[in-house]
Amino acid sequence: MKTFSSFFLSVTTLYFVSFSLSFQASPSQSLYREVHQLINFKNAVYDKTLLPDWSSNKNPCTFDGVTCRDDKVTSIDLSSKPLNVEFSAVAAFLMTLAGLESLFLSNSNINGSISAFKCSASLTTLDLSRNSLSGPVTSLGSCSLLKSLVLSSNNFSGTLPIDTLLKMRGLKVLDLSFNEFSGELPESLTNLSASLLTLDLSSTNFSGTILSNLCQNPKNTLQELHLQNNGFTGKIPPSLSNCTDLVSLHLSFNYLSGTIPSSLGSLLKLRDLKLWMNMLEGEIPQELMYVKTLETLILDFNYLTGEIPSGLSYCTKLIWVSLSNNRLTGQIPSWIGRLENLAILNLSINTLHGNIPAELGDCKSLVWLDLNTNSFDGTIPAEMFKQSGRIVANLMAGKRYVYIKNVGVTKQCHGAGKLLEFQVIRPEQLNRVSKRSPCNFTRVYGGHTSPMFDNDGSMMFLDMSYNMLSGYIPKEFGSMRYLFVLNLGHNFISGSIPDEVGDLRGLNILDLSSNKLDGTIPLAMSALTMLMEIDLSNNNLSGQIPEVGQFETFPREKFLNNSGLCGYPLPRCDLVNANGYAQEEEEEEEEEEEEGEVLSWKAVAIGYALGVLFGLAIAQVIASYKPEWFFKNFGLRKSRNR
């Protein structure tokens, strides 16, 4: 009996071990149906070799992109795989998986429209962004448990599907940006915004006014409100301040008028306030002083007046302040030097005056300073550059931008170019910038900021052109090892060009034109091997132009109207007459041919400098601005921009 019991125990144990090994080696019974659905989806994919490990004799939990929990497929992520499949296959074989909670199919070449289907009862996250889906989205109503719905960068159309969205009572994230929706926002949107954390309707075609009741629900928890690049008109509702949890408010590229509501000063968690390219007027409200979390303040291309409010001195976390193309008056306040995180300051094209404060040199993160086209006078303070070699700019990483370079500067077009915040804005909207600016923007660079230095950097962009500055060029300029644009043109600066300019080894663009500079061009400048553009015209320079390095590539007009300057590309120095003026002997056809050769690679070199010195992902448009070039270089379709 004892022997039989031992034998029975041994057999039972062996059977149990064998069953366990078999269970681990193959899918459990609850997964068989899901294997069948997943294989059916694979068979619907155009490229049958795309999902090689999706096999009917394997556990689906081992499939590429599949995650399981408790023997159920709970998450599928096939983002950036060229599936080339109709949405009907997604709906039939993936979205009906019983335990599916998350489905990520961004940038997966999914086509067609969303037709009626039965959604998994457990699905909470759906990302179909950056595909080619079209038509209305009303058929998503069966996905009532969704918490995150991202449909950006498609071709969905129609009005905002508010009835469908209101069925998703737990929805927290809604991103419909870069689609073809139209019409006005429905009043019932306020019922949806009460539960949302993120509402992104940017770069669609919505019109009308921004709802005044959008934040009226006292239970609202909205943190991000992005309505930029639409056709909204009217005023910014002061009631937006009722969304007290707002971290980001982006209303740029609309047609909003009136003033900036002072009530926005009660948004004590706000980090980003972006209102540029509207028709706002009045003063920047002092009440922003209470928003001590503020990091980004972008108000370019409006009609704002008054002085830079002193209240901003309390916003010590500011990283990017851009107030260009307004009608601001007064002086640059010295307290700006206390903004230790400030990396970008753009005050160009206003009516500011007075001296440039030496306290700007106290900004420990300042890499981009644009003061062109104001009425600043006095000298350039040498103290401005005392942080060179110690700059910290790591706080400004990840900001989306475009840099549009001025080409063919005219009497109306001033400055080297513009750095613009460009989050979720269609590239073709740059045409609106051209309409509000007299410049011919023919070269466009874009990406996300990602500085490559930490505690050892310097200023990278300095434009003080078209002011009334006088005095000498400080030799301290030479300490800015990362500087790639220096524009001091059209001032009253005198004296000689300091030898230290030759230490700016990363310099790409140098404009000292239309000043009162004298003396010779320092031979040390021949070491500027990255210099692609120079303009020294309309000064009192004399002597021979260096005949080495980049100076052999620059066109003649960049040296004209100097009293005694000679050497290539001007006439030889032995042909200078007794009055100090050179006799003409160059052939115009040769000059035009050489200039064409220079222009063919100049834009590429500028992009390279941006990439090397700033760690920026660069996209370029060369010769003439055509949206197709821009989209191609960004890797986006014509209606995309993320």
C-alpha cells in the first residue's frame, strides 16, 4: 500500500510538472482567441514580412509590440511601423480584443475612415496620430471608457464631434490638432473640459470666439489649453483664469483682439503663455507678477504698447521672453539681469530707447539676444559678456522653434533673422509672418532646442543692428566662443575692429556695415573658417582685405564704400589712386558667377552651425520659400507639424 501511494504521488507530481511546463510553453486557453485576431490583423497588413514573430504557434505575449497581463493582451504599440492597412482591419481585429487597454498606432500608415464598430470595453488609451484617416469621428462613441484620445495629424473633418466625446465621461487627454475640423466651438464643450487635463484643438480650422464659459465649471482640472493656429476672433475671455490648474495656455496665430486680461495673473501654476501673432493691444498686464512659475512668455507680432512691466521681475523662472514686433516703449529694465534662467530675449522691432544695461551680463543662461530696430543709444557695455565660458542653457531644451533668416536685407527689412516659437503651428502659416514683416524669408531652419553646452557656453546670437549705438566694439566680444551670428550694422560705432573678433571661431554671420569703423581688417579674422556671410560696407576701413580663408569667397558689395579698402574682391592695392580710392577693373560677370557659387552652400553651412553649436534638429529651405520643401525637410506631410 505504501509502495502504491508512493507510486501514485510520483506519477501525480510528474503529471503536474509536465502540465506546468506545457502551460508555460504555449498560450493559455484565454489567449487562443486573441492569437486568432492578431494573426488576422497581420494578414491584413500589406507587407506580410513586417511582423515576423507574429505566429499562430507562439504565445501572443511574445509578439513584437504586444504586452500582456494575467494572460490577456492589454497593450499594443505598433507606432512608426509602415502597416499600410485600412482602419477597418484595426477596428475588427485589434480594438475588439477583450482585455485591450492601450492601442498605439501613431505614424503607421493607416488609411480610410472610422466606421461603426464595437470597441473593447476596457480600452482607455487610443493613439491614431500621424496617419491618413479622414471623415468624421462620430463612430468612436462605443469607446466610452477612453481616458486618452489622440487623433492629431490626420485629415478628419466636420464639426467638433461633441456628442461622441461627451460619452467618454472619464476623458482626460483630447488631442485633435492638425486636422480639417471647422465651425465654431459648441457651448457644451464646457461639460467636457470639466474632466479634461489636456485640450489640444490647435492647427485645425475652428472659428468664432473662444468660449467664455470654457472654464466655468468649478470642478475643472484643465492643465493644457492649446487653441493656436485657428481662426478665432474676438477677445481673450477673462474667465479663462477660472481654469486655475492651467500650466500651458497657447492662443497664438489667431485673430484675437482687445487686451491681455489682467485676470491671467491669477493662474499661479502657469508655465507657458503664448499669444503671438494676434491683434492684441494695450499694455502687458502687471498682474503677471503673481505667476512666479512662468517660464515662457511669447507675445510677438501684436500691437502692444507701454513699457516692459516691472512685475515680470518677480517671474524669476523665465527662460524665453519674446516681445518683438510690437509698439513697446521705455528702456530695458536692469532687473532683467536677475533672471538667471533667461536664455532667449527678443525685444526687436519696437520703439525702446536708452542705454543697453550692463546688467544683462548677469544673466547666467543668456544665449540669444535680439535688440535690432529700436532706438538704443550709448555704448555697448563690456560687462555684457562676463558670463562667456560659464553659460548654462540646459533649462531650455525641447522648445520647438523656427529660425527664419533674412535674405536681401532692404531699408524696411532689418536684422539677421527671427527666432520664433513654433509649437503645433502649420508651416504654411509662415506666410502670415511675411505679411506682418517686410522681410523676404527665403531660408527656414527648424527643430527643437537642445543646447550642447553646460556651464561652459556663451552667447550664440547677438543682433543690435539698426539702433543708435556709438563708441567702440569691446574686445570682450572675442570671449564668445559659441557665437555664430553677430550683427552690429547700422549704428554709429567707431574705432577699429578689434583683433579679438578673430577668436570667434564659430562665427557664421558678421555684419558691421553702415557704421564709422576705421583702420584695417584684422588679419586675425582670416582664422574664421566657419564665416559664411560678412558685410563691412559703408565704413571708413582702409588697407588690404585679407587674401586668405573665407575672405576669398565674399562678394564685392560687402566691402564697398570704404575710404581706402583694396584687394580682392576690390581692385588691387597697387591700383588705389592718390585720393585713396580704388580704380575699377573687375569684370561683373566673374563676380556674379562667384557669388552664385557661394550662395549654393551658404544656407547649408548656416544650418550646420546651428546644429553643431546649439544641438538643434535642422530643417532648411534654400533659394525660395516653398512649403513643399519645408514639409519634406521636416519629414511631414503638408498638413503636419508636430
